[in-house]
Amino acid sequence: MYNAKITGLGFYVPEQVVTNDDLSKIMDTNDAWIQERTGIQERRWIHKDSEDSTSLMGAKAGKIAIERAGLTKDDIDFIVFATLSPDLYFPGGGVDVQALLDMPTIGALDVRNQCSGFVYAMSVADQFIKTGMYKNILVIGSEYHSGGLDKTTRGRGVSVIFGDGAGAVVLSRTEEKGKGILSTHLHSEGKHAKELVLEGPSTSRWVPEIIENNDPNDVSFYPYMNGQFVFKHAVTRFSEAILEGLEKNKLSVTDIDLLVPHQANLRISQFIQRKFKLSDAQVYNNIQRYGNTTAASVVIALSEAWEKGKIKDNDLVVLAAFGSGFTWGSVFIRW
Ligand code: UT7
């Protein structure tokens, strides 16, 4: 069995910065509410004149990760692409990245696990490397929310939270013992699927049905979130996913050098930090500047933390996520 190690990482966010004050001009909200409840100060939203898309942002992040790994596109054996906002209903974004980066005809797999998408994608890629099937895998999380949000007062409970962006890592085979991904832990609880959901258009809610109903109050094609319900489950499941990995690897909380939680809400991260008695230096948050970018959030935060020199050789880095499904999980990495 081989180990899988991150050899390159990078992120890309659209240029347009949207502040809380900008939002208060288009809906009944304000900077104080958003900051107090979520910690978010601003987010990036793709400008209407920009060519950026979920796939293109993913490809841009992927290109950076490949270069930083000291590899070329021809060295990559497989793509795993996580998003809840693909450019098309089908096919998924993985094949777009293969085309955009002009890669050989390697396999491309799409992961549909929302906020946990990157954690799931890392676990999938890890298995392919551990078994020896592939040597270098490009793992991407990318998200384009802003085009599909209800940007009126009706949708303010959700639309102020989400941002656009992408991040990527190259996961490579290593024979170094005890290095790279130590373990991954994945969970789901589908009975809560409707608590954080975008119902249609889908096979349970086709476009003709939506058009036929012609109901101006139909919001089924906007994301819905039962915020407080999701919040309560998030804090519990984040904690469980971290504890599970610590136990599996016979480690304790004090061994964690950097926790990179999914950037769902700064209050959730702070709750986890207090619960595990972690210092500010042990937890990386950037939701203040990018909002919640779902499948991209963990990898954008990981990449930014690495760029800022917050991760050193041999550090124990823990990724954890929770979101729609519900799905949740963690990745334990010895850097
Ligand atoms: O990434 C996947 C996982 N996601 C999460 O884990 C998110 C979990 N949930 C949350 O982060 C929080 O529940 C939210 C940030 C989404 C909402 O915060 P909350 O403290 O749960 O607020 P709430 O939904 O209970 O709303 C409180 C009040 C309501 O007004 P009334 O009924 O008390 O008069 C809302 O209408 O705040 C109002 N409100 C707003 N006011 C100003 C809701 N959104 C806004 C807004 N601006 N944007």
C-alpha cells in the first residue's frame, strides 16, 4: 500500500468583492446582522461580464496546484471534481477541467456531496492512490453560487452566506511511511436531506412542471436552509468527525497543528475551537473574506493557510466538513 500526499495546492476566487453594505442596497439586511450571525464581511461573486464558471474556476485553481506540484498536466492520472453547482445538469465539471486544461483522456469523476464535497473527494482520491491505481490525482472543489441565489429580502437568510470560488490539490503517491493522508472518515444522514436543499429543477421537479405551475411564490429552484437546525447538527457532527480521526490515529487534540474546518459560519468554527480548547493559531478561518463556498471552502482555506506559511513539514492538519445531505467527514493529514 502506498500513501497519498499533497504535493501542490492552489485556489482561485473571482475578482468582484461584494461587501455586506453592497447587499444591504439590494435586500433588507445589514452589516451588523451578517457579521454577528456569520462572521462574514465580504464574499466574491462572479461578475456578470466575467467568463468565470464553476469549471473554469476549478481549472484555474487546478493549473496552479499542478504547477506547484512541479508537474505538468500530462502527469495527472485522474480528476476528482466536487461541486453542487456544475455548469450543466450533466455532464459534470470533471470533464470540463480535462478539456480546459487540455489533459490526456484521463478519467474524471464528479463528487456530489455539497459542503462535504472536498472531504469526500479527498477520500476517494486517497483510495485510488493507496491501491496503486494512480500516482497523481487532481482534486478540485469549485462553486458558483451567486448566479442561483434569491437576492431579494425573501432569500436573505441564505443569499448573504454563499460565495464563489475554487481550490485544488494534487494528491501524489509517496512511499514515505506515516506521511500524507493518515485516514478519512465519511458519514451521512439522509433523513435530513430537505433541511438544506435545492429541489428543482430536478427529476422530482422538472422544468415543465415549474413552468406549468407559473407560481411567482415558487422558490423551489433557490437553495433552502433550516438554519438553526443545520447549525445544531453541524456543531455535533464536526466534533464527532474530529474525535473519530483522533481516536483512529491514536492522537489527542493537542497533537493538532492546524484544523481547517468547512467555512459554514464563523460561529460554528469558534464553537469547535472552544470545545476542543484550540488556540487561534490552531484553527484557520477565512469565511470573513470569502463567505461559504461549500465544496470549495476547505480547499480554499487550506491553500490560503499554506500560502501564508501556516503549515510546516510534519504538521498534523485536520480537515473537517458538514453540510447538505446531511453529509460530514474529516481528513487527517501528516504534512
Ligand atoms: O454550509 C453548510 C452548513 N451550513 C451551516 O452550517 C449554516 C448553519 N446555520 C447558520 O449559520 C445560521 O442559522 C444562519 C446564519 C443561516 C442564520 O442565523 P440565525 O441566527 O439562525 O438566524 P435565523 O434564521 O433564526 O433568523 C433570525 C432573524 C429572523 O427574523 P425574525 O423572524 O426573528 O424577525 C430572520 O428573518 O434574522 C432575520 N434574518 C435576517 N436579518 C437581516 C435572516 N437573514 C437575515 C439577513 N439580514 N441576511
